Amino acid sequence: MKRKVLIGGAWPYANYLLHIGHLAALLPGDIIARYYRKCGDEVIYVSGSDMHGTPITQRAKKENKTPFEIANFYHNEDVNTFNLYNFSYDLYINTESEIHKENVKRIVKLLNDNGYIYEKEELQDYCENCNCFLSDREIVGTCPHCGGKCDGDQCDSCLSSLETSEVLDKHCKTCGNPSSLKSNKHLYFKLSNFQGDIQKLVEERKNKWRRQAVGETNKFLEMGLIDRAITRQLNWGVEVPIEGYEDKRIYVWFEAVLGYLTACEEVCSQKGINFEEFITDKDLTSYYVHGKDNIPFHTVIYPSLLLAMKKNYNLPNKIICSGYINMNNEKMSKSKGNLMTANEMVNTYGADSVRYYLIANGPEKKDINFSLDDYITIHNKFLVGVLGNFVNRNLSFIKKKFDSVIKEGKIDSNIVELTRKTYESVSQMIEAGELRSAIETIMEYVTSGNKYYDENEPWNLAKNNIDKFNDVTYTCIYMMANIANLIEPFMPDTSNKLCEILKTSNKTFEEITISGDILINELPLLFNRIEQ
Ligand SMILES: [Zn+2]
Ligand SMILES: [Zn+2]
């Protein structure tokens, strides 16, 4: 029976170029999606760009552009990056799309009808000169800790993060006028209602979510859930579908996570799947794939919103969160100038090399330190030295000595057994989100191929035992066909190349069998050695 699988990749904020840290956090989603598709399951893999919020409006103001121009530029850049890395989203949209905005408005009304939204009046900073309320980022003032100049939410002198209410001598950032306090109303979501439900959820899922997700969620719950404002004083974002809120927009924390539902529903309608049936199916498995800073949004806030909808929608089954990538022992940041963008990497080294590195050595369980030297060493050692070598030594010998024809031989039964076992273990690991172990298991399989080759010395057999030579070589080709298939979720380009050489398929996740004589196609080098 076809399994139903929903994979949600985190929504990048459309205000910067993706760097390899972002990519490392999102890549597991593509591997899991490709794997389940090969198993013949019903897969919906979605994501999109988060286009709203104050950082984008602030930047637009500074650069004399519209917020849409800024967000749309980065949205297009991100789409391009994902294409370069062969991400296989069924749909990648953005939060400015009409379908998303309509969906969010519908959900706000539903939550309001269900009694989870209420109005609250509070005093907010106001500029009489500009005639508008000021968000924390539109305020400058004096830091209560160090006495230096600070923003409404943080002090760059002493690096404290600040509550706007504690900032002294507040002024409007735009015109410099002193700010005053004025009563303003906002809509709040009753997040505090869901403390018990989320505690129950994390208890149920503690063996399915990554360990860090369970830990972070419990920390968040220990602080106690508090109600959160869902509206912001802003003119960029999803309009509030409730009267009296025309000057405000929905807060991004609320609407961006709902993008999973928007995009999933859209894919369902494209594929002719009943969305309500899909998303409420007890046998649906959902994966949410993101960096560790996004954990509470996916384990607390999003499930609370789903529960508040009272529609029995699937709650996250698996949380695939990743740590950070540090650069030469420092946190990557634009200001330090030590960012390695995802595009720089893919243009220099190719998609599969980077994909391999980020899974085999990436921040699956903890933060990692990236250095170009390590990267090159790993590429040369495993992709050139192990995988490339196994393919190349076999095929170039056959090309040179036997005109590219491989005679049918008997496949070694131990190797067949090892192959089947490899599929089984790799399946279990991918489904559990243990991708590093999965790729390691595949590389061990390739290594045993190299060992088999060395032990049997086919270069000698070719001279004195041609039947045995054919058996050994045919076994190696069988392994290669299965390597091509096993690596497809991780390194799709290399997999396709190898399949083309051998004329085999990589469409299902099961043992590939071969029969008859095989004429191999022209042999391109799979990986080039990189000079240090
Ligand atoms: Zn002002
Ligand atoms: Zn300070």
C-alpha cells in the first residue's frame, strides 16, 4: 500500500542569500522526499519564501525600494539556488501569493470563531510628527544598561537585547521626534491554552523527533506558554480579516508556518488528491525540516495553531532539525565577512559534492565547524578515492581490454546478500531521519566493492581465468548499478550519470538486477580531484 508522506522544508526569509548553513538544514527534506518517491509512496514536499515582516520593510526604506521588490529579488535568488542543488519540491511558493494570503485570512477567521483570538488594548510608542505607531525597530533611544545609543529592541554597544518598554529617551527613527505612548489594540492568540496539549505531544513524539527538538521544546514549555500578538502595526503583510484592523497586518510568526497548509493544499488540488482526507489521515507521516533556531515554531506554535483549528489535522510526526555550521570556528555572519553562500559552493564544486559533504559531515546532531581544507580532503578521499575509484578502475579496464563489453557472469551470492541488507538498513535510517548513518552505510558498501576487487585481482584473472574474471567483473557491475540506485536521494546527478553509463534504472528503492552481456556507454569521470 502507498504510504502518505508530507515533507515541509522551512521557509527562508527573503532578505538574504542562502548560505551553506541554511542549505545543510534544508537538504534532509529533499533526500527524504526522493527516497519515499522511489518507494512509490504518495509524497508532498513543499516550502516557500517568507516575504513579510519589518526587516524587509526597513531595508526597502533604506534602499528606496518597495518591500515587494526586496522580497521578490531574494525569493527568485532562493528558487535559483534550490534548482542548482536539484531540490525536488513539489511546490515552492511564497507568502505573498494570493492563495497563501486567502488561506491565512480563512484560518484567522476560523480561530476567531473557535474562540482562540481576542483583542487587547495596550500602550504603544507613537510619533505625533509621523502620525503613526512605532514598532521596536522604528525606535532609537538610550540603553538602560550601558547608557549608549540603542535601537528599540537591542543595543549594539553592549549587545543586550531589550524590551522596548525599558529603553530610555525614545525617539522616532524616521524623523527624530520624541515618541509618546498611545493606546493601541492588537489581536492575540491564546497560546497559553495549549500548554497541556503540547506537553502531551512532545511526550508521545519523544522518540520520533530529533533529540535536540525534544530538549528545546521542553525548555520552551518550562517557561510556560504565553499568549502572543498576531497583529503588527505595519502595512506590509497579510491583511487582517477583522474590522478595525485595516492599519495592521498579521505577524509573520503566525502566517509563515501556515504556509505548509497553503502549499500542501495547492499540491493536492494539482494532483487531484482530497486535501482534507490527506491531512487528517491517521497514517500520514509528516516531516518538518529546519534549523535548530526554528524548533519552537514547529513543535509548539504550529501544532497549537493546528489544534486551534479543531479539524484533526496531522501534528508533526518527525522533526528533522539541524545545528549550525561555523566557519573556521566562528559563527557565520555577514558582518564578519565569513559567509560561504550556497551559490559560491555549488558553482565551484558542483551540487553532489556539496550535498555529500553536508550530509556525511553536516550538523545533524550538533554544530560543526567548516573549513575549506576539510571539505576538499573529504571530497578527494570519499568521492574521488572510494566511489569514483570503484567505478573508474572497473570500467576503464573493460574499456581498454574488452572494448567496453562486459560478458554475463555469475554474481557472488555474498555480495547479493550484502546488497539486500544495505537497502534494508539504508531504508530504516532514512525513514528515521538518520541521514548521516545512511550515507555512511552506502559508502561502506562501496568500500566493500573496492575490497572485493582488490582481493580477486581481476587484472590477473583476465590473463589466466577468464570465466572467473567475468564473474568478478559482473559482480562489480551489479554493485555499481545498485550504488547508482542507492545514492540517488543523496547525489541525483551522479546517480543519473552512472545509470546512463550502465543503462540501468534508479526509479525504485530496491535491488537492481542485471542480465546478459552489457555494452557500457562512454565513461565520463564522476568526480574530479580538487587541489588544496
Ligand atoms: Zn516620526
Ligand atoms: Zn547597551
